[in-house]
Amino acid sequence: MPFNSRLNVLIEVAQALAVFIGGLLAEVSFELSYLIAILMAIGSLSVALQFKEPMIHETQERSSVKDHFQQCFIMMKLNRRLLAMLLYFPLMMTFTTVIYFYAQAYFSDFSYSKSTISLIFLVNGLVSALGALLAEKVERWCQGKAWLFVPLSMSVMICIFGYVEAKVGIFVFCLINFLSAILYPISSVYMNEETPSEKRATIISVSSMMFSLMMILIFPLCGWLGERVGLAQAFQVIGLLNLLIVGTIALIRK
């Protein structure tokens, strides 16, 4: 978990800085913001192309992508605990990611400027980095039940996010992402414990695929609700749905 936590810290800080700088550039010109983003992506690609795979003496025959996913499917069929994790954790991350992206529009409704919103997201990123650092301690404090208590807390925070005044809403928004940053490394540890080392890369890809599929469904749903009843009500629906799922799983486990 320490490695995953530190990696997540770097991701959160980098993302916070990117959003903050992008917001400042957007005040000048959106075109400038996109241009610099493209240049950064090209620079990152040039660095990635310098990576070299270590030499590995293979002891077994090569497998195709199809073979990998077939083996992964068999493993999930035989290991219901792993299958539950591949549904549960990506779904929890989907809810908080939806809140993260729609929060930009929500804060705009309070007439906050782009630079102010970018500052909010910078603070949020730093708070999330702190959450990632504390993940291991939180898991110990919760006596192995962080997978339950953290999402329950997230659900409550999402429900009340749209019903508090702007300044309190900033605090609640940061708290939601603080909890999400705690959950991410914990979920990685849980799934790694259930997965043989040679299958972990495949399981990670399946987890990412599940997250993408859930985003395809829930992200437009939240937008549709936001247009018709308002983002505050959409957040409440998302929060209640999250709470219902976590509560149901808790009762099943009990």
C-alpha cells in the first residue's frame, strides 16, 4: 500500500497543478490552454518512448490478448470475491469522478471565475494527496473495514454537496475527493491480494474497463438530471444510489 499511496500522491498533485494552471490560462484564452496541453502530451509521449522493457527469460509459452482475457474471465468466475471488487470499487470511483467533473459547472453557477475555480481544484488536489498518504493509517483505524466506512462517508458527503452554501460546498467537495483518494490505494491492495502476479496487469485493465463502462452510463445520466432538475438534485440522486449500493453490500457481507 505505501507504494500505491505515494504514486497516487504524485497523480493528485500533478492533476491539481494542471487544473490550476489550465484555469489561469483559460482566463486568457482557451486556445492557449489547449495548445499547452497538447505540447505537454507530446513531451510526455517522447519520454514514454524512451522506456525500455527489461529482459525477462520466459518460462512459458506466449499468450494472446484473447487468451489473457479468457483466463481472467475464468478467474473471476471461480473467485466471486474478486468479481465483486471489480464491480464495487470502479463503481465507487465512478461516483466521485462524476462529482469531480460536474463540480466545475456547479461552482460556475455561483459566478466563480475560472481562476477561482482552478484555485479550488488546486486545494482539492493537495487535500486528495493528503488522503492518499493517510490511506494505510485509515485502513488500520478502520480495522480492515475502510472499504465500507470510506464509501459510506463519501455517499453522505455527495448527498449534502448540492445543499450547502458555496463556501461550505468547497469544503464538502474537497472532503469527497479526500475520501476517494484514501479508497484508491486500498482497493488496489485488495484486488492484488486476490490476483496472481502474472494476471495482475490483465485484472487492472479489466478494472479500468469496468470504470469506463460505468462512466458511460452514469456521467450522461447525471448531466441529464442536472439539466432537468438541477445539479444539486442530481448530486443527491448519485449520493443516494451510492449509499444504497454500499448499504446493500454491507448487509450481504454481514
